[in-house]
Amino acid sequence: MTLRLTDEETEALRAAAELEGLSMQEFVRIAIRERVTGWSEQRDAFLQDFARGNKGLLDRLGR
């Protein structure tokens, strides 16, 4: 995979990685894992809330 960044994005990444004591590659990999995990948790919470809030409708549709 090739990731193309603007000069400003590259510099921001370099600075952030340096502050964390990480390589730019490891910093990006951690950021991706955190984003994916957060998205999955948000999706799961939304689906649980939706199912609870629409139980009657879902029961009727399931018949």
C-alpha cells in the first residue's frame, strides 16, 4: 500500500510520531487500529440502541 500525504500532513505526522517516540509507520498503524476499533464500537452501540428502541417493529417484521 502506498499512502500519499501532502507536505503539511507529512510534517504533522512526523512531529506527532516524534512526540510519541514512534516511527511514522507505527504511529499510523496505531491510529488505524484505534479508528477501526472505535468505529466498530460505535456501530455496535448504535445497533443495540436501534434494536431496543424498535423492538416492537422488529418483532412484527420477523413474523
